[in-house]
Amino acid sequence: MTARRILVTSALPYANGHIHLGHLVEYIQTDIWVRFQKLRGNRCIYICADDTHGTAIMIRARQEGRSEDAMIADMREAHLRDFSAFDVAFDNYGSTHSEYNRQVCHEVWTSLRAAGLVIEKNVTQLFDPKAKTFLADRFVKGTCPKCQAPDQYGDNCDKCGSTYSPADLINPVSTLSGATPELRSAKHLFVEIEKLHDWLTEWTQSGLHLQDEVANYLKGHFLGEPLRDWDVSRPAPYFGFEIPDSPGDYWYVWFDAPIGYIGSTAEWCAKNGEKLDDWWRPGTAPAEIHHFIGKDITYFHTLFWPAMLKTAGLNLPERVHIHGFLTVDGEKMSKTKGTFVQASTYLKHLDPSWLRYYYATKLGSRLDDLDLNLEEFATKVNSDLVGKVVNLASRTARFVEAVGLSSTYPDDGGLFREAAAQADSIAAAYEGCDFNGAMRQIMALADRANKYVDEQAPWTLRKDPARAADVQNACTVTLNLFRQIAVYLAPVLPRLATQASQLLQQPITRWEDSQTPLVGTSVTRFEHLMKRVELAQVQAMIEDGKQTAPETTAEAAAVPSTPWNDGPEQIAAEPLVAEHCTIDDFVKVDLRVARVVAANEVVGADKLLQLTLSLGGEGTRNVFAGIKSAYKPEDLVGRLVILCANLAPRKMKFGISEGMVLAAGAGGKEIFLLNPDSGAKPGHRVH
């Protein structure tokens, strides 16, 4: 089989903060996939970089009384130190502030200009007259214009969930200086990606590049209507690259950050005598591009980024692998509870291999959020890694230190052969990012190997000198099964693979090492491979991570991949996968049959229809439903629908909505009202 050429990226960590356990979900996931590809013999390079531009960097550098260059240099070292400690091995770790990245930004920008996609518009934003800078949403606080809750950020309200512009806040205040911001207008440059709408629809809906739920999300939320122009510039002062044909304006961080994938590749090419075009330009043997990101930045990586690449004539992603958020013990990460754990805090108390394995057991191919249950974390590591895998070597290696492995492989009842036959199945799980499935298969092999060693009991056999050959044979089989499992686990546990290589004097370098048992080799003196997790260690980590300072919204949230959003066009992230509810939660929902007795368009609303619904003898309800794209008002009158009747009334600018009409579908024309049985009557409950 011809080796593949694969270029893999993770989202670029922002240089305004340290790496924490939420970030590590993505980098560990990506590193596992890259290590697997290399073990399979593919030419695979892992590219990443620090995301270094934006208002937040500029402001923090000011507050610390030093230059942005000095600040991002220190944070880069801290990031690399944390990644290395967790065995995340990049082939190149660059910076979006590099000259390599500046050059690629110029080339992409020139292509966008040449394609006629760049336009100018005036944008009105809040400006801090004291800090002398325009304010991103996160730097403004005030009273919610909807529910009057105080101390809310400039994009959405924590209390009522409303979204709005920072300019809509009541009594807004700059969090940078405490000054009252002013409304000011400035020229911004926009990219009209609507001109690529048809192509983006084709690319995202092809079934090749995105998970199905992501494709459906894009179809239902964005592609069913015109794509809005993308704001790609910021006026001075701003830390970033000045736009060469628009002096005084700078590329917005979300423009040059994804280009950082290419800039970092260019740096790697310069170091290794490679050609950038061989990796990022279509050719006779184009490289596969694979991006790993969190679901919070789906919009940018599946619409803006492909549009940029397409326009510039660059390779498009073969696949964008998207994962969910991290929670701890079923809750959002919290600094005050000590569960917003930085990588460096974890490392003071716990083995990084434990986290790599635990995340692998939780990561699947879908977008489900991942929960770090601390008690389960200890139990799973102790049961699987210590009790099953390491146990195979610790129970047998000492018995053959003097004699080594048997010269021929003993009869093991087909155990090694049957485990070798599962190599393709385990490989398919790794390839499809179903790490959870791979771990289940591997632990099943460990269970069978432990059953074998329990039955053979070499610790009992060795008491009889006449059975020395039986002891050697039993240990030879067990250690080969241990090594085979270490090969399968090598992408997740590279340290264990190294330890197995040293113990049995044979390096693990290829996936095929799982197919042939070792015979006649020496066995080095056994050294402890892995300790058990003690809950006291876990609790000490939590206590160490506790902070008494008030949390920000971002700190308390389920953790996103990277805070690249830095401006007024920030997209309110809608979850791609709903949170679980219990049966007790569900039975609270009162679903009723209702008849549409009147339906009208809503002046000023693009998606809403105003429905008057009859519940039989229980009167009528006024409900606003976002179904205008699929239904004409006159076609709805007389129709039966299903209504969530006990939803709290919601005050909207068009009036009060007294419930919710249930529908399904991707959006746009594909909205399907749930229709009760024709024998149902208005007011009947739905069971």
C-alpha cells in the first residue's frame, strides 16, 4: 500500500493564556491520530503555532508594561513546555507573528482582491477614550437591554440568554479602563463570501469533509440564507500585520490565525528542505490536509477558511475533525471549584499518561462533550492500565531476566494470532477518530491475556525446578501479548511503548510489530512501569487549582478550543449536540395538540410567523414560530400541530410568545411541522 502524505493541524492556542485541561482534549486527540499515522508508515507532519495577534494581546502587554513581542515569546515557551510534558509532539510549532505567516497573508489577500471579493464599509463600534482603542465585545460590560440584569458582557446576557450588540447595553463601561465608551465609526474591509455560497454548499454537504451533524448544522443555520460579509480588518491601534494596500488598517486575528497553519508549514519546509507547494498546492500527489478543532469554531473553519483556500488556489481540507467541550464531574470548568485546571497544575500531581489514556477512552467520532469524572478517572486508570496492561509485565518479566524469551514461540491456544488479526479493526477505529472503540478492543485483549497468565501461574510453576521451561514459555507468551498491546496503545501511550521496547530489547516503530512475536531475545531488569492513581493526589490537584477571584464568563464556560474570536462579528456559538436530560426532566414537558386558527407574517422579521393556536376548551395561545421559509401563512390555517404548552412565556420585540411549535428538519425549506394523528383533538396531550 502506498504511503499517504498527510498534514495535520490543531487549532492555534491563543498567546494570552496558559494551556489547561480543556485545551488538551484537542491536542491529545490530534497527537494520538498523528502518532497512529506515523506508526502505520504514512508520511505525516503535525503543524501548529501560537495565535499571537489581537486586542487582548495588545492590552495585556500594556498592563504588564512590556512589548507584545516579549509577552508572546514568554507564552510560547510556556505552551511548548506544557505540550512536551503531555507528549504532544509537533513537527513544527510556529507563530502567527512570523515573517513566514506575513508572506502567506499577503498572497491570500492578493488573491481575494483579484477575485473582487473585498469591499469597504463603515462600522460603528464602542471606543474607549481613555485606553484609546475600539472595544471587542468581551471588553464591555453593562446592563442587559432585555432583562435589565447588571454586569453583563457586550455580546450576550448570562441571565436571560439574549444576544445583542455592545452598543445596546445600558450604561456600558469599558473593562479596560472603567471609562464610558463612545460610539465611533471606522472603515473596515469585508470579504463577500456569499459569492461562494453555491460552492460552499456543495463542499460542506458532500459527505466527505465534515461529520454529518456538522453538515446539517451549517445547512440549517447558515446556508439556508445569504452568507453575511466577513469583517477582516481592524483600525489602529491593533497588534497584528498592517494591510499593505490599506495603511492604518490591520488584518483581524481571525484572518491571519488559520493562515498560520500554512505559515508554520512554510517554516518547517525551510528547516527541512521541503517545498511549501508540495503540501498546500494541488498537484500530482497532493497532501491530505486534516484539521482538528473544537465545535465552538466550526463556523470559521467550515465556511470562511475553505472560502479563503478556494480563492487562493490552495489545498482544501480532506477532513475537518470536530470535537465537543470538556466538563469536569458533569459541570462546567470552574476556577473557584478548582476544576479549571491548568496543564502545569496537573503535572505537579499526576502522570500525563493517565490523562492521555482517559481522554482516549472518552473520545469518539462525534461531537459529544467529554466529561472528566475524577473518580472514574482514577478507577479506569488503575483498572485498565495498572491492573490489566502493566500487570502482564510486572507479573512475569522478573522470572525470565536471566534466561530471556524462549527460542521458539510456545503454543498459546491462538491468543497472539487472534489478537494480531484484530490489527485492522483497531486501526480502523483510530483512523475514524473512534478512540473509545479502539480502547475497548485493546482492553478486551488485555483481559484475555490476563486470563492466560492466571491459568499458567508462572509464580507457582517456578517453585518446581523441573518446570523451568514451562515458566519461560508462559512468560514468553505473556510478555509477547503485553508487547502486542503496547503496540496497539503506542499512539495513546508513547512512554509505555518506549518502556516495552527497553524491557524486551526490541523497539516498537511500526504497526506491523503487532504481527510477529519475539523469540530468543533478552529481557532487561524489570523496572516499575506505572503507578496507581490515588484519589488524594486528584484532590490535591483540585485544591491547588482553586482560586478565589471572580470568574469571567469565558473561564466558567465549557471550554472552547481557542479564543480566536476578537471582534464585533463574533458568532454566538449554538451547540451542535444537545446536552443530555433525564427522564424526570423530559416528563415535565407538556406536549398538546393545537389547531392553527390564524397565521400572519411578522413585520420586520425574516423567519417568524405569528400563529394563534386553539387548545380546544382551554382557550388560545399566541406563538411566534421560525417557520416562514417553509410555510405560507394561508396554508397553515386549520392545520393541527404539536405545541409545547408549558414553556415559559418569552417577551420578544414583536410581542409575547406563549409556547413553542415543534418541528424538525435542517432549516430553510426543510422544516417539517410534527403532525399529530388525524383523530387527535385540540387540547389532547401527546404521549
